[in-house]
Amino acid sequence: MEVFSRNLFRPIRKTRYVITLGPHAYYWFALQTPSNSRRALKKRVVPSINVPAQFDILLGDGQRDQLEREVLPNHIHNARWFGSKARSFRNLKVTEQLPVSPNADGARLWLVEVNYLDAPSETYTIPVEIASGESAHSIAQSAPQAVVAHFAQSNGAILCDAIWDSAFRSQLFDAIVQRRTLRAQAGQFVGVAKDDLEPQDPGVSEKSYVLNAEQSNSSMLFDNKFFLKLYRKLEDGMNPDVEITRFLTERTEFPNVPAFVGALEYRRAKAEPTVVCLLQRAVANEGDVWTLTVDALGRYYERMLERKADFQNETAPPGALLDELIGGVYPEKVKLLGQRTGELHLALASRSDDPAFAPEAFNAMAQRSVYQSMRTSLRRAFTFLGKKLSDVPAKFRSEAREVLAAEKEILAREKGLLDRRANAAKIRIHGDYHLGQLLYTGKDFVILDFEGEPARPLSDRKMKRSALRDVAGMMRSFQYAAYAALWQPAMRKEDVPFLERWADLWYRHMSSVFLQSYLHTTAAAIFVPKNSEDLQIMLEAYLLDKAVYEIAYELNHRPSWVLIPIRGIKHILQVA
């Protein structure tokens, strides 16, 4: 381990140890056993703290160093909400703490600053508490990922993530709906609620549980009436999730979002308020639209396999037969989804009197900025793909090479943005729009999570953009669903090659249904190009840009899935 940066270098083995030094570079190393270093990153090991289970001792001068150098880095690195695992860690420090509970060792809200060698620092929210006895045992059994550390001197006591304590969840809820001001060390936490919010029954806050969905934040449900989201990664300024949800609730008549109820803000002198929590009305639903779609695809594939002998040598069945095979229910849902997406964009563009939401001209300067961003993303992703080609499954590598060879053509298609003057306005958009961002109520759709891509800076996520970015995101999501359903464990491997072309046919057909419904809804909108050729060029550029982004993402997270954006690019370019 390098002493100053705390970075772990590759393990020492019996072979020669090779390291490259830059000009004037030097390192100071400390040797660690594998169980204390690299293995700990692969398999989660909960550390022990050899002090009494008391916060004043834990954060005292004598023990704070262990907390900030060993305990919290280990916890954060293993947390699923931590999105910067690939960065080179330098150090960490607790910059703010709020005693949420009146008890001396009750729940506290920590703001933790994480510093890197290769990136700007980030701030994360970590609610913590000291639990003992039956409470500690229950948390360790039901949510082992919540245990931050064991106290060696206290029988069974643990330092844990406080969201798993119902009392802490209740205190967060009450702070918002009762508009409390809670004083911390360097600032204050302020509850903000709608002016017309009715008084809540005390029992509501006492009936809560944590949602276990894989995501970058922590979510809680209260009495099936309210949904509370605790943001893990914080930035100064209004979170677009809160800003857009509140705007749609209070200033438009768009009903297809969970209504804004309130928020918890962290405020300091000479700094913009930072949103820590968002409280919304809960929506009764049958599940997310991603799951709904994958289930519909499973039935579609079953129908295709039943007719396998009829289509063994065909590339596409007649239109009426295709509609029968796909099934009439899901396409109707996609039409409604296209309509609701259009209505969302119309609502976001409806208030020219609000500077944060007033549509803006998509002028030549904005077009050039978008193109430059696309070009940079393309070069970065394709350089990465070239280096990681050996990580791509062997049977897909030839297709990856095809797409790599098409880099100039992709750039030329994206450059088409500069050659047209579409005069379509920029507006506030969802920013991370896909099938997983919607709930299905049984009759309609509810759109969630306006936070944008958490990896992007807050200022970038609040920019006004072409509405076609959201459209492209949803169209790309149809392909992801088609292949995810195809690769489910229940699917027989020998059936996959036959079904692949029918997966492509399905997602392209559904994308067309969605797009036509969207365009019908937004026919007179100022944010949609009036000229069909302009529309085609812009949409194609955004589809390519989204697929290029997906290549880099999949190479980092799921190399076996990189085939999806690779084939998507081939289809857009009509290479396949």
C-alpha cells in the first residue's frame, strides 16, 4: 500500500515485481497481508474497533484516524450506492454530523468527503447509529451490508447504517412534514414541505420499511402512502429530481409523476442549499415497466418457438402475423407510453415565465457543443473498446471490430447535426429515461427519478437539451429488454440463435410504435423538428451517442452485454 495515497498496488508474488516510475516520481510503501488489503476489496470484511461503543470516543482525536482511514473507506467501497469504485482513493473525512436522535449514541447523519487522486472530491451521506443487543443482532441478520464495524469492547454492539432503524426513518419523515430546523456543526438541516400539506397521523411515520432495489440512493416507504429518498451523493444546489418533481406537481397539470410532498435541505452560509432527502406521495402499482416488458417478451418468444418450423428460413413474417405474434396488449401500452412521454415534455416546456424551465433556442452554438460532446464520447469509448477487445466474448469480437471500423461513419452521422438548422427548442428533460424509470399502475404509467445520470455533475444534469435525448434513451431501452429476456437462465441456449433475429425485429417494431405515438402527441411542439429529414438526422445522432455511451458502460460493468450496443449501432448504420 502506498503510504500517502493509501492506494493498494498489485500483490507481491514469487515472480518479479514490475513497476513503472515517471520522471521524479517516488513511492513509500507499507506491506500488508492480503487479508487486510486486496482481498478485503473482493470479499467484504467488517472491521472491529477496539474502543467503547460511544460516538464521542469514536470521533475523538485518538480514534478518528482509524474511522476515516480504515472503517469508513471499507464500508463505502462495498456499498452498492457508491459509484466511484474505479477511482484512485486518496483519503476520507467526516465534514459534518447531525445528531438526528436526542440519545447520546442515537442516529447521526454524517456528511463524508471522499478525495481521489484522479478526480474531484465527492460528498456522501452516511446515516449511522450504534446498535446493541437484539437490535444489533436483527440488523446484522436482515441487512448485513448495513454493518459498518463491530465494537470489540462491547458485547455485540455495532456501528451501522441508520436507515435500517425504524426510529431514524420516522425522525427523517417528521423533520420534513413538520418543517423542522435541525442544527449541525457547520450548518443546519431544514425541512421543507408543500404549503397545503395536511397534518399527518403520527402512525404514518412509524410504519416504514427500506426498499431493497439496486440503486444509487436509499429509498423508504411509509405506510404505503409516502416514498422517501435519501440521496447518497450530494452536490451543492437544487437536485433536478426535486426541482422537476416539484415543478410538475405545483406548476403544471401533468399527473403522471409521484407528487412532491417535501424535502430536507442542508444549508450553510454563502452556499447553495443541498438537497439530502425527497419526500413524495407513494403510487400504488403493479411493478416497473422493465419487468412488465421482459415478461411480455418471454411470451413473445414462446409464441415464436411454437411456430419455429414456419419461420426457420424467413427474415420477417407479414405485418398482420407479426402483430399476432407480438400480441396486441403490449403494443397498446407502448403507444400510451409514447403519449405520456410527449405529454411530459409538453409540461416541462409549458412555463416560459420560469427561467429554469423556459424553452431556449437550439442555435448553432448549442448544436456545435452537442456535436463536440458526442465526438469526445465516441473517441473515448472506441479507444476503450479497442483496448478491451480481449474482454469481449470471443463469439462477439468480429462484430465489435465491425463497429470499430465504422468510427468515421458514426462521426459523419453525428456531424449531420451541424449541417442543419432544425430550430427545435431545448427544454428540461428527464435525462436518464428508460423502461426502469416507470411504474405501471394497471392502467397508466408513472414516471420516476428525474435526477439524471448520477455520474454526471449537477450543473450538467440541469442543462436544457433536445427532447430527442429522452426519446433515444427509451428506444435503446427496448433493445436492452429484448436481449435481457433472451438471455434469461430459463431460456434454452440452443433456442437463442434462432430467436436473436426475432428479438431485433421486436425491439425495432416497438421503437417505431413508441416514436410514432410520441410524434403524434407532440406534433405542434416547439421542441420537435418540423422537417422530417431534420428529425431523422437528430434522432439518429442521439441514438448513436447513447449506444456509444453504453459500450463504455458495459465494458466497465458487464462485458458480456456489450453486444447489445454494438448490434444497436450496426442496426442504426444498417450494417447488419
